[in-house]
Amino acid sequence: MTDNTSSYIKEASDLLGTQNGSQKIWAIGGGKGGVGKSLVTSNLAICLSLLGMKVVIIDMDLGGANLHTCLGVPIPEKTLSDYFAKSHTKLDELLTPTLLPNLKLISGAQDELGIANLRQVHKSKLISHLRELDADYILLDLGAGTTSNTLDFFLSADQGILVTLPEPTSIENTYRFIKSVFHRKLALMEDFLEISPIVDKVLNSKMSEKNTPSEIIEKAMKIDPVMGQRLKNEIEAYSPKLIINQCRTQADIDIGFSMKIISKKYFGLNLDYVGFLEYDATVWQSVKKKRPLILEFPGSSLVKNFESIIHRVLNLSKKNV
Ligand SMILES: Nc1ncnc2c1ncn2[C@@H]1O[C@H](COP(=O)(O)OP(=O)(O)O)[C@@H](O)[C@H]1O
Ligand SMILES: [Mg+2]
């Protein structure tokens, strides 16, 4: 194996999140802006730190960074802008204290960088340095969009968590995100699993225009059962989590179950519906006060929703949503 090949495989492996590090990286993404990604990231991070975990939360919404407000801290002095601009800046120099002793924040860039403009070299640097942080959990708030950089951060995490609203536009956006994740994962796996010849064949065959992910896998199985099976196993093992935010009715809550079924049928992807969050006025009240929801309204039903989600994601409870 040449140095080039091994560094390529290391990079693909980093992007596919296949290393055996003990830290758990969670990436929160999907959908458009305003669906509650920052609310979810900040409150899951607080839940974890209240459980005694050492947590670092990173605002990857480059250009639109506002996670510090959700956590009730002023704009940090050093941000990811410094990390990308100055090669000697270490990731742990960016750690900013929050109201909780074992929760630290790394703030997003305050300039117009934007995640889409993040250079490959910076992305790889950040992904490979993440696991060097002294933390049990690292939570990434990915911001909106489906640029390849966002997808790569989503895929490099140990857990991908999607947040959606129970309304058609948001649901459509989430399916679009899932489909983009699938295509990006396929592209990264092609060389990693040496399956590119069959993937090329499948994509070049006459149905390529409307190939759904599950059709791609089915065709790959026909062309080469062994390679097709490897592809199928990889996809089946991949299980992003789903949270439905701003639920007002039981029908809203149930959308998570239908999304799980549809995602399996059309994308061959196992979505894990880990819970819902109610629509609740305490959210804007805490945003207005610049205080984290969980600390400001510990007895609210929204906080109970968060606790139940964290139990599901940590596998502490197998109970259905
Ligand atoms: N469960 C909820 N109940 C009430 N309002 C909410 C809820 N979730 C989010 N919001 C409102 O939506 C706004 C956007 O949420 P945010 O977490 O900033 O979304 P994103 O990070 O996806 O852009 C928040 O300022 C808040 O007022
Ligand atoms: Mg946000």
C-alpha cells in the first residue's frame, strides 16, 4: 500500500466514522434552518453533562453561529475562524466555559466563511482532530443544507441525528437530506469497499435517472451478489436517529413512525425514531432570557421529552417513542 493510498483510506475511514475511538461524536443536522437543530444540540449536550459526562459542543453553523446564545454565554473570543486561519491554533484553545462545569463550547466562525466554502484540507484537519479533544461526547450542530461538507461531517459522526418539523416542507427536506447522505456514503464506500465497478454498472444502467437507493442495492446484488451484499450490510448497519420537533398533536408524533417506514422502503435506510419534542412557549421564553431551557424550566414537559430522547439515544431504554 502506498502512502497515498493509506492516507486516502484513513481519510475515507475518518469520513465514514469507522474508527474505534472511545469518544462518541454526535452530529445534529437535516432539514432547513429554524427546525430546532441548535435547540436540540444544546439541550442534549446539557442532558449529557448533567448525567456526569464531559461534553464539548461545536457550532458548525459557520457564518450563522448562535449556539452560544442557546447556552447562555457571550460570543466567545476564539472561534473556528482562528483555527482555520492560523495553523498553530489548537482545537482545545477554542474551548469556552459554559454555565455547566463539564460542558464546553467551541464557537463557529463569526465571519462569512460558510460551511460550503470550507476547504478540504480544513475539513480533514478538523475531523481528524475532533477525537483528540478531552471529552466523552462531542456534539456538532451542523446548521442547514446538504453541501458535501455538511454531509461529510454528518457521516463522520458515530451518531447522526436528524431534526424535522411535522410539516410537509420540512419532511421533504429531511428526505432530501437522507437521499444526499445515502449518495455521499455510497461515493465514499465505492473505493473503500472496492465496489466501484458494480456501482458504476448500476448507475450506468438504463434506470439510472430514477434509481432509488434501495433499487441501487437490489441491482448491485444481482450484478455481484458478494459485493452487493457488502453494500447492503453497510447501508443496513447505518441508522441515523430522527427527532420530530414542535409536535402539537398525536398525528404530529406519529409522523416519525411513517417516516421510518418510508425511509426503509425507498432508501433502504433504517431510521431510528428516538422521540419527539412538544411545541412549547418555554423555548422562546428561555431564548429571550438567554438561558438554557433545561436550566430555566427543569420541570417542563419539554425537558421530559429531552430526557426520554437522551435515554433512547444512549440505549438506556428500549421503550417505543
Ligand atoms: N419545541 C419548540 N417549541 C417552541 N418553539 C420552538 C421549538 N423548537 C424551536 N422553536 C423555535 O424555533 C426557533 C429556531 O430554532 P433553532 O434551534 O434555532 O433552529 P435551527 O438551529 O434548526 O435553525 C427557536 O428560536 C425557537 O423560538
Ligand atoms: Mg441553528
